[in-house]
Amino acid sequence: MTPSPFTERAQSVLRAREAPDARRAAKEFAAQASRDTAFQLEACVACGQCAEACHFYLVTRDPRYTPIYKLKPMLDTYRRERAPFSMVTRALGLAPPEVTAEELNEWSELLYDSCNLCGRCTLACPMGIDIAGLVRRAREGMSAAGFAPPDLYAVAERALESGSPMGVRWPALKRQIELQERETGLKIPVDAQGADYMLVLSSMEVIGFSEIIGALARIFQQAKVSWTIPSAGFEATNVGVQIGSRDVAAALLSRIVDAAERLKVKSVISPECGHAYSALRWEGPNLLGRPYSFKVVQIVELLDQLVREGRLRTRGKDTRRLTFHDPCQIVRRGGLQQAPRRLMNQVSDGFVEMQDSGAASFCCGGGGGVSAIHRAEQLRLAAFECKQRQVEAVGAEAIVTACSNCRDVLEEAIEQREMTLPVLGLTELVAQYLEPE
Amino acid sequence: MGVLEFARGPALWFSLAVMIAGSLWRIAGICQLGGRPDLSEPRSARLWAGAIRGIFSRMIPRKEFRHSGRIGGLNACVYHIGIAVIVLGYLPHIHFIGRLTGLLWPPLPAPVVYLAAGFTFVALFIALVERLTDPVLRLLSGFDDYFSWLVVFLPLATGMIAINQSYSPGAAPALPLDPRPLAIHLLSVELLFVWLPFGKLAHTFLVFISRGVTGAASARKGAAI
């Protein structure tokens, strides 16, 4: 793996877990308080409305899971060190006390295990506070100071070392590509210089749902899309965004950017992975400190565009009662609410919407790195109850989604709750109904 | 100098000065923290439209969150509207604002304002009871929350006591027979003015900035506002 200028800084974040340091966390919390962040930290009126939006609170009724409460260490630090009247309140002894290691250890559960960064609370806040965005910032302090969950440090270490959070290297992807080439009879371009689109994948797709590669090969064949997969920098997921470390995130992201610039592609396709889209599309240029020389397009967005341009044609429709699970980072936080619905209607006769679908949809429970935290497993599975009620209420025979992590988390929860319905990937569903050549 | 002269004179000007200077200090203190430009390619460049939409859309909860079982949202609407009716619709208050700013407008009928005061009084009590009994609100609440409640409640309560004072239309009353109720009412309002920039009552102005910032950021992504 080629080291990037960000790698050394990322390694220092990993070393923080060896000696957790509350003072360092406080310093980072304070540094995160930029103007826009501070306006939001200052605006809270402690109304508690955000609790009713959070699935972790709704299933447990534990007030500690109130989203804004999860920000208490960061908010206290801001009030103590950066707020406009902090000098006066400190001098008068009225400032909140400094955060302690004990407090941060307790908040590790609140900021990681019980938050998917799904942003439903943001939508509910009457003050317009982007609570999920603030939790993402608070995680910067937690990870830099050694208070993030050990599982996420381990995943970050593996990703930095191997390029993938699951240790998937190029030979493993190459084998899957060859398998899909045999299945489809199509040549899958690798490292093609000057292609219009470069496809990156999540490890979950490579290991668990590799049919998506063949599905895309067939779709792009019909739509005459010039595309390629890079042999280096193919991993789309970004644990840096989940653990909350801009250095880890930048180190991982720079590999994709290097590949895109090396191959001189016009666009990078973000795959069926919610937080990968968030990292690549919205955080990426800010992490690297420069705009991209290419565009980023989410796969659902691209498929929708190809259908609307008449380049992607389907025949027939699925007659089962299908419902769509909205990946939070693609729909609510990513702005792609209508594209997956147009695609669903393109290939389904029985598409039914769950209650509160779209922007206010419930998270699967595994986003924001929660699915990688073993100690959070029971809480995550409990939080699925909100989604389960909605799925059962519409009598869906299958759930379709556009995020491989959601898919994996939903499958596990469905099995645990002894429900009997499959979870399908939207891209594969579209490929299934392609008009024959 | 009598207590009413004090409340109408030095105390009023001092409290107004603290409120204005404190508010400006708070806003300037936040602004000086600075920020970096967002380098990601926007899906929409209509950021001001997003900000304005963010400011207005959050005034009414989204339909998905209306049946949360928490009464705070609806109750807050009642006392915010009630306070607006009392402050902006009651003739003596219009005269008070008029003396400070030169702006005058027609008042609402007094019974409407009295009704609003009644609703506001009840709603503020409900807000306090909910804050004291609801586990989420109890956990979130601190000195600022309870003190801010008090400094909003006091002008309402003292105003209701002072309501029997007679006023000649178009002019400030000279010296009522008993100046104390009005003086106490004015002093309670001045306490609110002094506290406003420093505690959560600053949401009076911060709410618009916070909503606007999030609205603009969401519009940039084409995301739900």
C-alpha cells in the first residue's frame, strides 16, 4: 500500500488508544468549535424533542440516549474554553468542570454505540441544530484522545494497513471479478486509463454481495458506459469517518483520489454504501484540503440518470410486495430521495412505502460504525424494533436497499427476530430486469 | 428618585445596554471563531434559499415528529405565540416600545391579550412541570433552564398584577396611586433584558442563525431541510 502524507498522522491517532488523555480530547473538542458549529452548540434550549427521533431512545426509553445529551462533554468543553463568555465564567468559577477520563469512557458508549450518525434527530430539532454533524465532530476528540471503541481502532488499523476494513486485498477482488466475468460472459475493465467512470466498492460487497459487480457489468454493457475498477484504491468504505478521525479518513480517501487521478477518470462511482458516499462526496475535498479533479456520483444516482436518458432499459417487473429501506447517508443526509424511488417503480409492481419513509426513515441501527462495535450488538439489534414495526405494518415480502452495510445489518436483525423476508440490493434488482440485448 | 422613576430611567437604560452589548458580544464572539469554506461540489448553490427555508420550516414540526407523545413542542408554540400577542398587542406595551423606538401600531382588543396571558400563564406552568417530571428534560436541565423560565415568568406574573393600573390612551401614565406594581413589573422585564444574552434566552436570536446554517448546509447537499 502506497503511504500517503496523511498516513503518519493517522497512525498517531491509532497510538492514542494506548494512553487515553482527557486533556487532549478537550483540546480537540474546543478546536472543533468553528463558527457554524458554535452557533449550533449555543442554540440548544434543552427541549428534548430530539429524544423522540432517536431509535435508541425510543426502544430503551433511557434518557441518556437523548441525542443532544451525547454531546455533553463537547458542549461543556466549548462553554469552558471557547464560548464568548468563557473567560468571565472561568474567572467566576461558573464554567463547567474539565472533562475527565471517567466521563469520556462513559460517553464512548453514548457517542459511538448508541449513535448511527443517521441525522434523524437533526431533522427533528426545532432549533435546527445538526446534532448528527456535531456528534461526528465530537468523535474527532474521542478518537484523537484514545476514547473511541477498541473495535473501531482495530478496524482503522486494518484499513490503513491493508486498504480495507475487512482485510480485502486486490487478489481477493480479482478473484471475484474473474468469477463475475465467467458468470456474465463480459469483460470487466481493470485499471483502464481515461475511462468515464471509476467504480469503487465496499469490502462488504466484495465479500458478501459480489454479484453486484456482475450486475453493474451487465448494466454498463447495455448503457454503453465507459468504466473501470482500479486494482489499487478500490475500497470505498471509510472507517475514518465512523471513528471520527479526519486523519484516518483522509489517509483512506487519498487512495481513491490517487487512483482516480492516476487513471484520469471523469467520475468516481460511490457504491451501495451510505457512509462511503458521505466520505467521498461531501467530506472528501475538505479532508484533503482541495477540490477533486473528478466528479463523484452515487450508483443509484447514476442508474436513475441512465434510465432517464433512455440508455438503461428494463423489461418486466417484480410482482412481490417490495419496500425500500432508505440508507441515511444517501437519502436523508445525501439528498438522493427520489432517485431510488424512481428505480423501484421502474422494476417493481408492488412497491410500497413504509411509514415515515424517505427523509425521516429510521436507520437500520448499524450505521456510523455501530455494526463494527461488538459491545453494541444487543443495543443495535434492539434498535431494529423501530424498523421491524414499519416493515411489518406494510406487509412487505422483501426489503430493497442501496447500502451493503444496511443490507448486512438488516439480514442479521431479521434472522435474529425470526422474520422471513429477503433483503435485496437495488442495483442487482435493476440488473435482474434489464431488457435483453 | 422613586422606585418607578428608577425602573423607567436608569434601570431601563442599563438593562437595555446590557442586552444589546451582551447580544452583540455573544454573536461577535462566535463569529470570530471562523470557519473554512466547504470544498465539496454543491448540488445546489441556492444556499440563502435553503437558509430561509430552514428558518421557517422548523417553526412547525415535521409530520413524522408530531405524534411523539411529548407535549413540549405544542406547549412551546402556545407560550411563544402568547408572549408575542402580549408584548406586541397590548396597548401599554406598544406605548412602551413607542417611547423607545418611535414605532406605534394599533393594539389588539384587551380581552384578546388577557386571554393570551391566561394561556401563556398555564403553558409556562406546564413547561415547568414537564421539565421537572420528564426524565429526558430533567437530565438535560440545569440552572440556566430554570432561571430562564423564572425570568420569563416573572414579567408575566407581575404584569398580571399590574394590569389594574389605569392608562390614558396615547400617553405614559404619570404616577399611579400605587407605583409599586408597575415598578416591579418593569424591573422584572429589565431582569429579563439583562439575562437574555447570557443564557438560553439568547435563542431569541441564535435560533435564526442555527436554523439558517443547517438549512444552507442541507440545501448544499440537496438534503431534507
